Amino acid sequence: MTKNLIIVESPAKAKTMGKYLGKGFTALASYGHVRDLIPKKGAVDTEHDFGMKYELIEKNRKHIDLIIKAMKKADVLYLATDPDREGEAISWHLYEILKDEGLLADKPVHRVVFHEITKRAIQKAVAEPRALSENLVNAQQARRALDYLVGFNLSPLLWKKVRRGLSAGRVQSPALRLIVEREEEIERFVEREYWTIDSEMEASGQAFRARLMTLSGTRLDQFAVTDAKRAAEVEARLKAGAADGHYRVLAVERKQRRRNPAPPFTTSTLQQEAARKLHFTAQRTMRTAQQLYEGVAIDGETVGLITYMRTDSVTLAQDALTEIRAVIAERFGADKLPASPHVYKTRSKNAQEAHEAIRPTSVARTPEDLRAFLSPEQQKLYDLIWRRTMAAQMIPAVLDTMAVDLEAGAGDMSRATGSVVLVPGFMTVYQEDADDKKGEEDESDRLLPDMREGERIALKEIHKEQHFTEPPPRYSEASLVKTLEAFGIGRPSTYATIISTLQQREYVVLDKRRFKPTDVGRVVNKFLAQHFERYVDYDFTARLEDDLDAVSRGEKEWVPLLRDFWSEFHRQVSDKEDAERPGVEVLAETCPQCHKPLSKRLGRNGYFIGCTGYPECDYTRNLGEEAEAPAPEVIPDRVCPLCAGPLVIKRGRYGRFIGCSNYPTCRHMEPLEKPSDTGVTCPECRQGTLLKRKSRYGKIFYSCSRYPDCKYAVWNPPLAEPCPQCGHPILTIKTTKRRGTEKVCPQKECGYAIPCPECAEGGP
């Protein structure tokens, strides 16, 4: 019998493939990428048509050895890695490895592509294989070469000019520029005062508000009323113009409007909505989506729950549409179905990388049905995908809107608006969130009382409200992904990597779920913007992405593309070897020790003030500190336990602490506040007790008094009670918004937790 070897990327997928394809197939996993460029200069040979030197990824060598061993016994090879450029490249690398081993002579090699891990989809894909796509492989090689050339040539320049360990990326750098420019825009922002004038009225026993729109026949702009005095004058005018305390209805406009559902998810829109609704990072979203795609165990069988999650397409397969419409009719009623399925057009020219939107493999599997089989985050993401898919094929919502113009006096007109949902349609299931809501009053579900032209409406009160303009908000994960997509920076499958790289390099930090550039990020961006403007330019980056897409479609050759990029880039890197070092600003102030000029410069932990005479003079101080630092406060009746020198109170990066006055000869230090003893015996060493301490970042934790001999620590307050489930010597008190205060076992694998509201009030 012919032996077939099929290779996928993950062991979970391999296990499922083995079940679906039967005894004639052996399914093995490559565990992701199998080869990469050698990590040294010359991995891309720019002198000889950009030849690329690869080596096996060491951690995957044992998996490759298993594949080689299995291929020796197999007659046919099926390469079934992910259905995108990256997956195509992994298949090509596997092919090259096996070919170099001499194992593919006269043996058929097939490329298998499927977009959902279901028995039907996999069997169909194996029955209809294709050859490896040279265009997709070339596009991925070109992308990898570009990233290598930028990283290996620009990063050493950053080490030399800014700080060692930094890096510059082809797509991370324009993304960093977005965040830095937004921060600079916020810093330049000057707030402006303005006032709104609302008239509270009543008709048919129902109160409502109308906003002043025109005064003396002139339409008011945002800054027509800019101070309290003018607001009071307008208020007096309106009261005087309201005859006997009534406004007159000038016009009433009623109309219906339709709100259409959003299309099903692409990679980008899934990341955005998961960030808005679930507060998931892009990385967490993609990791969870990967788990749902590869499948979870349901009644003893692994089932793929969603289609492939790296896609630009918004189209749905015909058989999926049929099932979706049937489930909508059954669960929500046939009246929620449009006459024919909604057809959405894909904007991306390169959406052939994956042919469908992200959807459940079967919408008949409702989120409620799967709750027992999914982790909390899997459940949340599957519910989001299921609802969006269903809503995309439901009828539009119909809203009844009403606008009423009311006159207080000649030319003084206020407007009241309202709307109510007549037909909820798709909104029964799902509504898309928006970025950066400013908190304006929502007019939906607010219907105005019935009014007629010429009717007199009673004025109850006039509300003058002061406002100030606000700066543009910092980027959230959702708005950053949306902006990256709008500018064409990177591709959806790379957004999570772009964001995590910026954070890992400490170029940006998250502050209240918004990205804020660090000092290092600002300096790197400034250097790149000054000396490599072209390579952080949004249009240039987007054009380069389009060129790579053109390579994947066979419309461009990859070597000429690399040649055009390299010739200019290499010349510019060479020219900037003598560029001035960024992040150093000479100040007018002189050093108190040697009287040379001081400078503001970038250090490992951000900006600081230092002497330009370094290393001969080592004077430094923190940014913002007084020029002449006060003498350290000596602690009376205490001496250093190491050298018997006086102990003093010092200030460091993480606040005040006690240190030896003989520093740096003696490096003794201790916290200013002694940790309090909880009296709970350490469950690990059974000798010390758990002390309440404060971390360098100000967060409270509890650790063993015998540290560093015993390193046991927990974040939550400990209780001297054994866990009734697993017998662990202690429990902890944990409080969350969702579950309230509970007694929890600190052993994660145990999972014991019971409500304990009295614990929050200083109980047990």
C-alpha cells in the first residue's frame, strides 16, 4: 500500500489530520519554521543576486530528523502548512531539506491548502493538491531579505549613535513614528474654552433638550461662545425671546434611515474589535484564534472551530452562507433574513492569500453549546466571531429619526434630535464598536414627543455648559491596527508582531491601554526621521508592501526589487556613519564639580543630566532634580551593618531608600519602610513567615522572610488556612471586579476558589 506523509505546522493539527485521513497517511508536525537565515553578516549575498544562506533552526532539528526518517519510508509527500506566504515558505524549506537529503527522487510532492480544519475540507484539499507556488515563496524570501538588510545594517548604527541593544525594523520604525508623532501632537495641543447652550423643554408631559444652533440668524460654530459672560448674555437673550416662557416650533423633519451590518471579520478587524470589546492585545487575539482554528477537544474528538485567521478577505463560502441563513431563520426568525445573502467586497488586492473571512466552521455550534469545552478567553473570542458572522447576513436595522427646530426669538433657533430603533435587524446579535468615543449623548432609543409646526413648547430651564477642547487621544491597540492598515504599513498577519516588538524594545509602553513612547523610542524615531526619512515614510513603506504583494502575484521579480532597494539604502547607511549622536542636548548650566557644561543625555533608564567632561568627571543627577541636591538625611542611632558607617536616606530611580554613606565603597542598602509580618508561615520552606513588601514599581506582594535563601512569593494577601481541595498549607485573598473577593488556592493547577465577602472588610 502506498505510504503518504503529510506535514503540517503544529502537533495538534497533525493529530487531527491523522484521524481524518486514516491509516494510509502519516501526519507529522514541523513545529513552525524549520530554517532561517544564518544570524551573521553575509546571510543575504548582495553581490550575487541576493542569494540567501539558511540554516536549520536548532530547536526544531529533532522534528526535522523525524520527518526525514518518515520520508525514507514514504512514497508521496504532502505539504500542508498554513495557506499564506509564510506557510508556503515553510513548505518550500521542508521541500529543500528533503531534496538535499536525496529523499524526493521520483516521489510525487503535493502542496495542500485548506482554510478550515474539518474532515470535509481536509479530504477535499488532499484530493485536489497543487504544486508549490514559486511566486509566494519568492515574495516571502524578498520580505525576509528586506527585514534582514534593514536590521543588520541599521541596528549597528543605532548601537553606535544611541545605545547598544537597539534595533530598527522595516515596518516597526514607521509604526513607532505614528506613536511618537501623536505624542508630539498632544504636547503641542493648546486647549480652548467653549460653551454650549441647551434649552430644556417639555411637550406632552415629556422633557427633552434642544441645542442652540443659530443666533440672530447666524449659524454658531464651536467657538461662538467662549466665556461665561457671553454665555450669560445668550441665556438672557433666549429667555427674553421666549414669549411667555415658550418656544415656537419652526419645522419638524421625520425620516427613516437604515444601518447596515459590518462585514465578517478579517485579521485586522478581528484584532480591532477584540481590543475594543474584550481588551485583548493583538498577540492574545491571534494566539487564541490559532487555538480555535487548530481545534479543541469536543466529546473526545478534536474539532477546528474557525476558519484560517490570517486573511484580508470578507467573502464567505456558499455552503457556509447556506448554513448561516438556516441558523438565522431557526434562531432569530425568517423575518431577520434578507431576500438574498449579503455580498461584501474585499478591498485588498492581495486577498487571494486566504479566500474566506474569519468565521465559525459551523455556525450550528453556538457559543452556548461550546462553553463547557472552551477556556474563558476562547469562549469570548468564539462568541465575538460567531455573532459578527451571523449579523453580517441579517437584515439592516431601521431607525426612525426626528429633528425639530424651535425658535425663541427672531433668528434664535435651537434643534432637538432623537431616534428610535424600529427594526433592530442585525443589532439583535451584534453592534460594531468605535474607537475613541468622546462621550457624546447617544441619541439612539430616544424618541422626541410628537410636535407640530407652529406649536408653542414650554421652556423649563436653560443649561449653560463649559467645555474645553481635548487633544487627540493616544493610540490604543485597536486604533493603531486600524491606522497601520489605512497607511498600508505591514500586513494583518504582522500587526501583532509589530506591536509586541515595539514594547519588547521598550520604545513604547502601555498607559491606560494607550501607547506612549519612551525616551528611547523618541530618540530612535528622531534619529531615523532625520537621517533615514525615506524608510520611515508611510507612503514608501506602503509602496514596498504593494511591491511584495505584486511579487506574490507574479507581476514583479523579487531580485530587481531587492536590488533597487539595496543600492540606495546601502549608500545612505554608509553616509550616516559620521552623523551626530542624537539624544544629547548641551545645557547652559555648568557642572558643580568641574564647571564644564552639563548636558541632557539618554541613558539606559531614560534621560538624565550629566557632565560633558565624562569620564574624567562623573557628575550626574536625575532629570528634574534641583541643581544642588540637598545633603542626604542621616539616620540617628544607626550605623551600616557592613562597615559601621553612618546610614543616610537616599533617593533612587524607584524612590527613597536607606543606604550607606560610604557608597560606592560600601553598597549596603535597605528599604525605607520595614516590611510588615503577616504571621503566616511560608508554605515552601516552613521556617520563615510571609512579609508584606513593596516592589520597585510600588506594587504590594508577600514573600518569605528568609529571602534570598527562600524565594517563595505571592501577589495576594495570604491566609493561614490549608486548601480543602489540594491540601496546600495556605490560601490567599483575591479580589476582582468580575468575581468579587474570594479565598483562592495559590496553586494554579488546583483552581479552588470560594466567595469571601467578609475578607474584603478585614475579616479572615
